Amino acid sequence: MNINGKTRTSGLIGNPVEHTMSPVIHNTLSERKNCNMAYVPLHVETGRLSEAVKGAYALNLLGCNVTVPYKTEVIKELVSIEETAQTIGAVNTLVRVDGGFRGYNTDMPGLYRAMQQDGIKLEGESILILGAGGVARAAAVMAVLHQVKEVIILNRSLEKARSLAEDMNKLAKKDLVKAKTYEEYVTLDGYGETDGKKYLAIQATSIGMYPSVDEAILEEKEFYQMLHTGYDLIFNPYTTKFMKLVRENGGKAYNGLKMLLYQGIIAFELWNRILVEDEIAIEIYDKMKKELEGESE
Ligand code: NAP
């Protein structure tokens, strides 16, 4: 990488940021797309987000990504916000504009582009979303905006699932989304039917993440028998317990590494006003996979 007087900087605001894979994504993209941009982790201490965003603008940063715990808090620091990010209520990408930063959410289109790459279609599907946190909301908005047949949100806290379902039904302008607890999976259409592979499930809880690799949010085979596809948004480990259970019961399973890659690619495209070709995306995906394998050794 050739850093010189014209190099633009961007980076990841969060706390912690020390285990991020985003520098691999962006610095490889800069190199392969010939963009004079460097990407660094930007650890921001609790209570210092406002200073950090103002400082990033004053220091002429091209843009930033934003991660846990600042994706919602950052909104009040922006000069404008794109519609999808507003609907999701979370911003993970800041783009430099006149007077400050404009906020985007690239998690949602990142998940959509990852699913398309994996050959998964949403139109007409019955979707189960496991979880009702930040990323579950992005998945739910994606589903509502892509003509799915129905969405059922399963969550530990039924209140949170209901509140998300209510917001999504307002967005859909119809009764498309329902809320249930995990235990209530036995009330789903198709339960107990051995040939009834009815659902595409998106796993959006943090259960099963490294180091708790032997956990899955649901363990019963009767649940997995209802899935034709399981999409786990966790990427570490590369193959989660949830994914193993999906495959053992005859479904197709994917992890969240491609979503992570594409949310980064879309941010890079916004900052540099260019398109990234699939060939480069595949190359970076392989690099990220190797990095993950190295971490788990
Ligand atoms: P979040 O807002 O904190 O939500 C966490 C979710 O997990 C909630 O639904 C929560 O249920 C559930 N949960 C946590 N502990 C639980 C437990 N012991 N039993 C049952 N449910 C539990 O987190 P998030 O930002 O949505 O992230 C969720 C996961 O997605 C993380 O593993 C993260 O790594 C992954 N993610 C991946 C990407 C990607 O690019 N691939 C991007 C963002 C996030 P309650 O509501 O009942 O508390």
C-alpha cells in the first residue's frame, strides 16, 4: 500500500474494534480498485462519540463505519440520514457531505446481496427470523421490502418481538409479520410434517458465537425439519451449531461472512463512487475465510 500526501482515510468507529475484519476488506479493495484510501480501526471510548464524529469530519475523513455499541446513538450526530437507515433505526456507514456526515445502513443491502450471491430468493418465501435485536430488524426490513409471503419473528423476549412485528406491519401496510417465543415454534404451520420444508430461517441472535460454539438457539430436530434453508448471521465460527443442525436435517445452511463482506463493499462503493466486481468480492471472501481459520487455530 502506497500511503502519500493524497491518501484519504476512513475507519471503523466502535468499542471494541480490535478484532474487526473490516481493514482486510477495505484495504484490499483500495489496492485492487486502485483507490488511494487507507482504513483503520477507531476505538471510541464511552461518552466520546460526539467528539469522535466531529473530529473525524475536522480531520477530513472520507467516511466511517460504525459498529457496536454506537449504531443508533450516532444518528443524532449526522447532518442527514438515508431512508432505509431511518426505517431500521441504525446507521453503520457515514459518508462525508457538506457540513458533516450522512448516515446509511449497509447491513440490510449487504445481507440481501449476500443472499443473492448464495442463490437465495426472498419473493414468496415464508421467513422465520430468530432474534429481535439490531440485525434482526435489518433482516426484517429486508424481508418486508422484498415481497415475502410471511414473516414470523421468534425471540426470547416476546415484547421485543411484538414491537418489531408492529413496526414492520406499519412499514408493510398489512398484517405480514407475526411474533412468537421460541417455544411456540410447535404452533407453526408445517410442524410435525416430515415432508414440509416450508421455511427460510435467518438466525439473528448472538447464540452460537465463538467461544460458545456448541450452542444453538433451538436444538430440537422437529424445528429444523421445517427449514429448507438456514442463514446464520454469525460468521465466527465459520460453521455454527445452528448450521450443522440445519444440514443434519436436510436443509441448506450459510453463515454471515458474506453479509459482513458486502456491507463493507457497499460502504466502499458509497465512499469512492465505484462498483466492486464479483471477482474481487470472491478474492476478499477467501482472504477473510483464511483469517477466520487462523484465529480459530
Ligand atoms: P443485539 O441487538 O444485542 O440482539 C441480540 C439478540 O440475541 C436478541 O434477539 C436477544 O434476545 C438474543 N439473545 C442474546 N442472548 C440470548 C440468550 N441467552 N437466549 C436467547 N436469546 C438471546 O445484537 P445484534 O447486533 O442484533 O447481533 C446479533 C448477532 O448478529 C451477533 O452474533 C452478531 O455477531 C451478528 N451480526 C452479524 C453481522 C454480519 O455482518 N454478518 C452484522 C451484525 C450482527 P432478547 O431480545 O430476548 O434479549
